[in-house]
Amino acid sequence: MPNAIDYLRSVSEDLRRGPPCPRKLQYVVLNLHAAAEVLLRARLARMRWTQVFRDPGTASHRRYESGRLRELHPRPYS
């Protein structure tokens, strides 16, 4: 969660400085996306930690704690 808060702080600081240039706006959007993803994953992990694995059937608490897991990635719209 500290990472999500850091991303949100960065977005807030950048937007408070006034209208961002196109390049800065790109990073504002990327940081906002990263914050949302971290917050959603944290919420999902609190509800059911196995759901952050790409294949929940292979989830093990040891792999989750060590960070050695193939994470769930959202599929792009087609």
C-alpha cells in the first residue's frame, strides 16, 4: 500500500503545479494507473489471496509470501 500512496502523492503534486505539459501528463496518467492497480490488487489479496495468481489453482502461501508467483495481468480489450 505505501507504493500506491506514493503514486497518488506524485499525481497530486504534479497536478497542483498547474496544467502539465503532454509528457508530464503521460506520467501523471501512468502513476494514477499504477496506484489504482496496486490498490485493487491489495483489495483482491485481502478478499482471497489466491486470486492474485495467474492460475489460482497453483497458488501456495509460500510462493505468495516470497513473491515468486505469476501474477494476474488484465487482458486488453480486443
